[in-house]
Amino acid sequence: MADESTQSIVIDATPEEIVAVIADFDAYPEWANGVKRTEVLETGSDGRAAQVKFNIDQGPIKDEYVLAYDEWSPGRISWHLVKGQMQKSQEGAYVLTSQGGSTEVTYTLSVQLVVPMIGLFRRKAEKMIMDTALKELKRRVENAR
């Protein structure tokens, strides 16, 4: 696997509340920056999404890709890329650690693009994506309470 980037944030909610927001893929276009459309392609025996197609449009960055979700638990959600236009691989995870009435969410992400990118720039892009995603997740979860 390529180098990964990791970032954390504390959200004023339980892990279960956060997992519920992450699992609501239909709502992503309402709150996730650049996500224009999502489609659950396959569900697992537990009723959770197993494969999800994403359409992203963030100005110069446009992509369509499918992620397979490997693990759904109150403490961890993980995924990997099935196919993508701009991405060769993606592996990611949210680790949720309860802290009483709040939860620390740690986001780990590793992306390899089809077009080579210098490691420093790739890690900077990953960190920007994670920072935005975590702040938007926090806002969505805390506003839903």
C-alpha cells in the first residue's frame, strides 16, 4: 500500500450517531463537499452498503469511482477502491473512539492516482480532503442532534 495520511477530530456525538451519518450515502450530496451523486450498488447481509458509486465534481477534479466497504462496526469503517477513472487505488478507514459523550474520529486515507503525482503533493491533497471531510462530518452530525 502507498503512504497513508491520518487526521483526527472530536465530534460531540456517540459512535453510533456518527456511523449512521456515514452510512447514509443518499444524503452525501447535501453535505459532503464535491459529492454530486451517490448510488448504493450492493448491500451486505447486515443491510449496510457493500459497494457505493460516487460522482465527484470539485472544480478541476471530476471523478466517478466505486468503493467496497469491508468493515462496518461502531468502532471502525473501512473501504477500498473497486474501480475509478482518476484513481488506481484507494484504501481508507474511520476509527471511532468513544470519549464519554463525544467521539474521536480518526480518518486514514491512501490514494494512488492514475496520473503519477509527487508524494509531497499527493499527501498534501490527501490531508486537504481529510480535513474537509472531517469538518463536514462533524458539522452534519452535530447539527442533526
